[in-house]
Amino acid sequence: MKNYKYILGLSIISLFSCENENGRADGYGNFEATEITISAESSGKLVQFSVSEGDQLKKDQFVGFIDTIQLALKREQLIVSKSLISSKSKGVLSQISVLKSRQKTAEINKKRIENLIRDNAATQKQLDDISGVIDVLVNQVKSVELQNLPVVNELKSIDVQLKQVEDKIQKSKIINPLNGTVLTKYIEPNEIAAFGKPLYKIADLSTMQLRVFISETYLPEIKIGKKVTIKIDAHEEMKSFDGIISWVSKEAEFTPKIIQTKEERVALVYAVKVNVINDGSLKIGMPAEMWLIK
């Protein structure tokens, strides 16, 4: 009777051991997402900032702006300066236009004299005189153009400054760069923002990445694009999701500390990332299991 109980006990222990071995997941890890910190691209008072933690933001959505009064005044000053310099340039250009018109008339007269010379109706002196007039006009045009060159360069410089001011005004607008959920808010309206100062952190949580570690024995079954099953703890039983392997580490590393047994801690494993569509229940840092589909 004792032998029977002993054998039965061994059978039960063996049965549970088999179930425990066969019932283990193929990989364990935690969910993560690409977190992006949005920083200020200009300095000044944060006039408007309509962002709260947990908000769902769309790509290119306007969420606030930094004070641009000084930039607007600078732009007006540059526009006035450009107008004054342009008026000077117009006078010089008008003078050049008159000289070129006289040059064109002289060249027409030169051709007429050349024709008359062929008919012996004009002299060489007349041709030399008109050629001299043309040379003088050409030199005058060049001289006036040289005088106008600094004015032209100054206008170009003002145009560049205007573009810089417009760029700063545009960067004073806070435009959300991607679809995602606001994770952290670092600043409030009416505070002073500085260039490079973080405003908020955002991440696209619609698709989460589960980073798991697998042993070398499972590596032949792991391929990018392969479908797997992901399980997380739920209220009564584990909840399952469909996942797709998106990345496999090329190098082995030591098993992370989340693996508790000594035998597993000294083993080398490979990191794997699995994309999982989030139904709203998956959170950053949440633990999960990966099961290969046999």
C-alpha cells in the first residue's frame, strides 16, 4: 500500500512537471513605444499651450504658440528699411535705363553712318565720333551699375533677414509632429520657454512593441514577419493578442534580471521585438509573454 502511494505521488509530481514545462511561454518581456520629446524651437513667453497628459494628438495639429511680438516688430522694421533702399535703387536704375536708351540710339546712328560711308555720303570722322559717344555711354552704364551694386547687395541682405524672421515666427508655432498620445507635459501657459526646452513627450501607442528575450534554441523559429501570440495578465484569465515579429537582434546578450532562476540568468539570449496592435489595454512597461504558433 505504501509502495502504491509512493508510485502515485511520483506520477502526480511528474505530471505537473510535464505540464509546467510544456505550459511555459517561449519569451518574456515588456511593452515599449518610441517616445519623442517635443522641445521649443524659439524663446519667449508661452502664450497658448492646449496640451494635457493623455490627449490624443494628430500629426500637424496646432497646439500652441510662443510670443512673437518682438519678431513682428523686427519684420516691420526690415520692411521699412527695404522700402527706403528700394527707392534709392529705383533712382539708379532709372539713370541706367536713360543711358542704355541713349546707347541704343547711338548704335542705330552708327549703323546708319556705316551705310552712308559705303555710299560715299558720310565721312570716317562722323563714324569715329559716334563710336566715341557709344564708348562713353557704355562706360557710364558700367559706372552707375557699380554704384548700384552695394544697394542691390543690401536689398539681398534684408531679404535674407526677412526670411530668418519669418522662419522664427513660424517656429514659434507649436505644431505636433506625429499621431500619438501625450505621455508627459513639462510646461504650462504663461511660463517662459527657451530654445531646446522640453514642452511635452508623446508616443504612438496604436501599435506597441513587445521586447522579449528568447534562448538560442528558439532562434531557428524566429523570423521577421512571423505571426506569434502575445498574452498579458487579465482579471480572470490571460488575454491574447496577435503579434508580428519586426526585429531580431544579431548579437546574443546575457539574460536580463527579470529571469529569476540561476540557470536562466547565466544563459545567452537574443532580443526580439514584436509589433502588437493596441486595443487600449496595453501600456508602456507592461509585462507580457510571447508564444510561438506551432
